[in-house]
Amino acid sequence: MMEKKYFKTQSIFLLEFLYEFYFYLQIVSVLRSIHQKYKDLDGLIKKNCNIMSKKLTKELIKMERIIRVNENYVADFNTIFGWPLFLFLCSSLTNVLGCINVSLVQYYSTKFAFDSRKISIQCVFALVYLTSLLVIVNLCDKIEKATDKVAKLCYSYQENFAAFPNVREELFILARCAKNHKPSFTAGFYTFNRPTLTSLLVIVNLCDKIEKATDKVAKLCYSYQENFAAFPNVREELFILARCAKNHKPSFTAGFYTFNRPTLVGLLAGTISYTIIIVQFNINKN
């Protein structure tokens, strides 16, 4: 068992951890219930389409309402948990860095005796934060893709109802309804799903390419103007177009920072530098 002294010094951190764990359980339970509603909808489609009930058209109309209700559930989730989820994301990443810091200080410190238990505890905390974050992202991603699965089911079953145009038309309507009412987890300015984390590099690269597109336009204008030496008006317009492209260069920003490749490189460099500085600082102390 851990010493009582550890609980006294880390009481605030442990209390914060327990609160975040409770919040995590709430989030996961709500997300699982929403995901189950979409799974039940898949089961209803398969059941009714395989039985070929006489009331199939009415059942499909009911399913359209279920899709709209499920979308409202996600909208309510965003209203209640959107900002807390964003703060949980920031807190998780910050706590992971904090756990790394404490572990390295404990490992390299000569002032305090080496305590493998404390280092192990910090590593466990870091893994818990990362795992909880991945579980939430995975659930959000599954729910967002659930409507695509519904649409695919409708398109696959409509072939069996060639002799029933009304049912077939309702299946197409249900598929369109599923696509048009696709849920999205957001806190008002960002979408919380797997691509939010995994596609960050791609997004930054695209932003960087778009910002450089006007430079490419300007270069094209300067290269083509030589071909219009006999047409001064056209040549002048090419120069004007080049200046316009340079003066109206797009920039991705949130009002206080620019979102491009250097932004991401700076964040990654800052994280790596933080880890290296902590290691070197503790080595030099020894």
C-alpha cells in the first residue's frame, strides 16, 4: 500500500482524477446509449425488411422519426457536454505531460530516494487518460458513422422490393434522411471525433497549401506576361492579377492565432523540447 504522505501531497491531484473519471463514466454511458439506439435501428430495418410486413411502409416512416430524434439526442449532448468534453480533452493532454514530468523528476532526482511505485502510479495515470480519450473518440466516431450504415442497409434492401414501388421509395427516403441527419459531436467550434485527432496533419497540410496557392497564381501571372509583350493591356492585367493574389493571401485563424503547418510544428517542437529540457535538467542536477 502507498504511504499516507503520498495521499496528503497528491490529494488535490487524486480528487481531480476521481472527478474526471466520474465525468468520463457519464460521457461513456450516454454515448453508449446513443450508439445502442442506432444499433437497434439497424435491427429494426433488418427485421422488417426480412419479414416483408404489410405495414412496412409505416414502419419505415417511423424509422425516419427515430433518426431525427437520435440527431436531437446528439444535439442535446453537445449542449450539455460539448464544452466539458473540450475541457476534458485539454485536461487529459495536460495531465499526460504532467505525469511524464513527475515520472522523470522522480527517476533522475538525487534529492529524493528512487520510488518505483510513484513512477508506476504516474505511468498508470497517463495510460488511463490516454485510454479514456481514445474510448470517447471511438464512440463518437461510431455514432457519426451509424447513419452511413443505415443508408447502406436501405440501399441494399431496396433491390428486394422491385415489385413494391412504395416500399422501395420509402427505403430511398429513409436512406436520404439518414444521410441528411448525420450526427456531429461539437462544442460550437470544433468537431470531436477520430479524424479530429488522426487527420490533424492532413488538415494542417491542406491549410498550408491553400495559403501558398496565391503565390502560385502570382508566379503563373509573372511567367505568362512575357508572352504578351505585344499586348500591353493584357500584360498590365496579368501584373494586376499577380498583385491582387499577393495582397489577398488567405490565412486560417481563430482570431488570435494562425492555423497552418508552422503552428503544428511549433506545438510538436514545444512538446518535444519540454520533454528534452526536463530530462537534461534532471541529468545536470545530478
